[in-house]
Amino acid sequence: MDELIEKLNKQFGEKYAKFKLFDVVYDKLNSICTVCFLFPMTTLEISEEERSEILNFIKEFFALNGEIKVKFKKSFLDEPLIKKEVKNYFEEYHKGITPYINMDYITSKNTGLNVKIEIALNDDVLSMLDEGSLKQKLINFLNRRFIASFEIEFKENQDKLPNEIDAPDIIPVSQNAVIRYDVNIIKKVFGGDIAPKPEYIKNIFKPKTSCILAGKISDIVKKSFTIKKGKRAGEEKSYFAFNLKDGSATIECIYFCPKANEKTMDAIAENASAITLLFVGDIEKGLSGRLTYYIKKLSTCSVVEKVVSQIQTINEETLKTRKAVVIPETIETSSQETLFGEKAKYNNMIMDNEIVVFDLETTGLDPENCEITEIGAVKIVNGQIKERFGSFVKTQHPIPEEVTRLTHITNEMIADAPSLQDVILDFYNYTRGCIISGYNIIGFDMQFIRKAANKFGLKFDNQIVDAFIIAKQAGLRVTNYKLGTVAKALGISLVDAHRAYNDAQATGQVLLELSKLKK
């Protein structure tokens, strides 16, 4: 795409320097290639002469045996439109943060073609973000959709805490989760370390950044081009084009190769059929209109025999009789009676069901890429908190320092913890036949639980009762609906927040108190 714009400007003397290639779509069935350009909002209109000039250039550039269409789209910099695209970016690339992105907390101001965007986030969320990297990725995303110079600023927002925000209902895991599998890295080739969790090519339907894929390559071709601008103008640069296949599907790949890596890529090309490769790269629409994988990192690897296939064969009897690793503990509680010997008047939902109230601690906010470090839960039976369930979980990757500062869970604390498989199987058995509850779990905790369960062929299809939603419906006189605030308003102590069991215990007490309110 960059080459097309360069040639367009070279031929017409920078006449169209402010134009940007927005999209190229090729309709193979009807042999129609549609090229769409963005032009600045400061440009009034595109004349018929200019349209014809660009169309003739495009025909010559592509030299296709078919119809060429050229469209022009004005890059309006209206605030609602920019805010919508910012929200779209987080929904597409940072689903874990999306529940905390409120349109009212995104501001956009432009002076001419200079746009400043401010995004307000709670400090807990901000502490888990790599602001520099996120800013650049967001700017790159917006640059594909607008013609402007963007400046991004993240601000701390004390008024909106994560537990105060309504999260969307979860789409079942089978429809929405990224299914990944395990590989063992044999040797890092170039580009840094890769977390060995590729996804299947067959599940790639749209552009995606930092996508991990693995498989064997074929049809590898080495090509070269000349850099035409900048300090390196006139320098020859190589790139490799090839196909990557993982057994589920095939995707086209491009790797722009530094000279230092050319011999390595030549050697890989010669032995392509004998080695399995692990990649990190960005998936974008290529010039052909098809999704193309642009490679950044490469390691050799071997595919691990999947645990899922073994666990999915476990029948109900095996699940019930397996030896538990995490053993629930009985909690000695008072009878929860009043001074007159009358039981507290909880509603039917409390009295007619066993309810497991749980909370998680994790290595980050994104359930697709982050891991569970701790599960804590209590079980309510006949209106009393009878049992506790709790365990650290051994992660595959180190806990980030900023997460340790927040949760006080260290890598040493989870070093000898049970595996995710053991903990999730025990938690699954613990919740059988129960209502599952927690605080704001619909938008966060249940996503992690369902993703983990899916790895082992399990399905949490329990009824969900979110105490956060009940608290908002109760008409409490509180300044916000953070768990600590609601607990305090109900006379409940929350000690050592951001630890799973403590939060689960407080949430269980909150649920009991809320059930006594008429509203």
C-alpha cells in the first residue's frame, strides 16, 4: 500500500501527498477491484479530472484483467466519530479493558488536522497498561481511519472504579473464546521471546495485532525492493513471501528481512518441510484484499500433545470420584439468629439454593492473554456461610511487578501451587448444582473461569447471580458501587482487598444483607 502512494506522489509531483489509501478490496467472483482513498477534511471535493487521473493510474499500477473502481472518503474529524473509533479499538484489541472504557470519559479536541484525545481510566487499570506501547498502537489504528496528527493522553479517573461499571453479558466461550494450544520452543531465531500459546489459523477472520501462530511453511519466495525515501533511500531490502499452515487452515505471510537474518531465512527455506515454526506478527488486509500475516518474531518449536483431548474423555463418574487437590474447609459460624431467636429473613433465592460466591486474582485484565493466580470462594447453605474454597494457581508465566504491587501475590507464593487443571476441576466439582455469585463477575471473573474450563472440556452452565447488579438495584445511598463502599454501607468489614478469599467472603456477606432489603 505504501508503494502505491509513493508512486502516485512521484508521478503527480506530490499533488496527492495528503491522500491516504484506506482500503483495497478484490471481488474475485466478479473480477472487480475497489480502491478507496481518504482525503483531508480541509479539501473541499475531488474534481472529475482528479478522479479520472487517479483511476487511470490505479489501472496501470494493478494491471488487472478486470474492472477497477476508485472511491474517495473524506476524513471528517468529528468528536463522536473519533470517540467511536477509540472505543472500537479497545473492543477489537483489548477486550479485557473494554468494560472500563466509558464514552463519557473519552474527549477529543482538534485544531485543524491536529487531534488530542484524552482517555480517563481508573488507576488500578492504568497501572496494568504499558501506556507508551498502547498509545502508539492506538495512534496507528486511528491513522488508518483518519487523516490527522494524533496525540493520546491517559488520565487517572478516581470517580469511576472498575467495580462501578456495568459489563456486557458474556458470549458463551464456544462462540467467542480464542482457542489456543501448547508448543515447546526449541530455539529462538529472531525478534525476542514468544509466549508459546498459538491459536488456530482457521479462527482468524479479521485484522489483529501481535497474533501468535505456528505451523509449517511452504511456497517460500525471496524478493527484493528498493527503498525510495528517507535516509536509506536507494538501499536494497529483501522480504520473504510464504504460506503458513497449521493443519486447520493456511494464511499468506510476509517477512521484511534485515540483511543479518537473510542467511537464516535461506536455511529455513531449504528445510521448511522438516521444521515447525512459531511466529508473532500482525494480521492485516494485504494488497490482494486477503488477510496477510506480517511477521515480527520467529522461533522453532514442537507441538505439545494437547491435554484437552485427554480430559474431554473424562466421564461424570470420574469427575465425581477423582481425588481432590483443593479441599474445602468448614467455617464455624454463628447461627445468624436475632436476639429473639428468629432466623434472619433472607429471600427464597438464598434459602432454597446453595450458592458459591467466588473471586479471582489474575496476572492482568485480559482473559485472552492473562492467567489466574488465585481462586477464593465461600458456599452459602440455608442462609449461612458454611464452607470456604481457596487456592493459589501456578501460572505459566511470571506475575508482572505491577500486579504483585496490587494483589501482594508474588511468584514465590505460587511456585508450588497446584496447576490450573487441578484447581479448575476441583472448583468445577465444588460448584456443581449451585448458583454462582460474585461481585461484577459477569464482565470479568466468569470470562477467566469459562476460558480456563474450556481448555479441559468443562462447561460452567450454572445460574449466575451478580451481587454488583443487585447492589445497584437496591437503592443504597452510596457514592459509588465499589465492593468496599457497598460493604461499608451495609456494616460489613472488607479487610485486605484484592485477595480472592477476602473479597469472596465480603461479597457473600453483602449478598446476604442485600437479600433482606425489600427492593
